[in-house]
Amino acid sequence: MEKDFFQRVYDVAEQIPFGRVTSYGAIAVFLGAARSARMVGWAMNNSSTCGRNIPAHRVVNRKGLLTGKNHFGNTDTMSQLLEAEGITIVDDQIIDFDKLFWDPAMELTR
């Protein structure tokens, strides 16, 4: 079941548009597993091994903090990837998070 859940997480994450971000919890809610934000985080941490090009850098915590930055090899990689998409980061926090937030529940259909 965990593998299936991870694949569903990746299906959602692949659809996050360039220059936008979402949260672990928003993906969990969309998948009908509202209390599984941490499992979404585990999926993002393992996304480099799934054989797909998952934009894991676009998934952050509910406050716009780059809590997953340590899983990118270099702690600056996540912020560099986001900044390359035009997103401003200050002290590991996305500026204008509310404006950049992409909610899969509003943008996708199940």
C-alpha cells in the first residue's frame, strides 16, 4: 500500500506548475488521506529513486518553509531550484507563499 500511495503522491506532484508550490498536507488532503502529510514528505524524500522526474522542491510545509531541504544532497539545492523558477526565499521561507500556493483540490479532479 505504501508504494501505491507514493505513486499517487508522485502523480500529483508532477502536476505542480513551474513557479508554484504546494504543501505536504494539501497533497494528503487531495488524496483523501488528510492525516498523512508526513507520508507525503517521505514520498518526496524518496522521489529521486522512483525513476520519475518529480519536482519535489515544489512541495513545502504548510507555512512555506523548506523543511525538506536536507534531502536534496546540498542544503541550498531546494532554494536554488525554487529561485530558478522565480520564487523568492528568505531564511528558508517562501515569500508570498499564499500567492504562489497551488492547491491540488482546486486544480485537479480525482
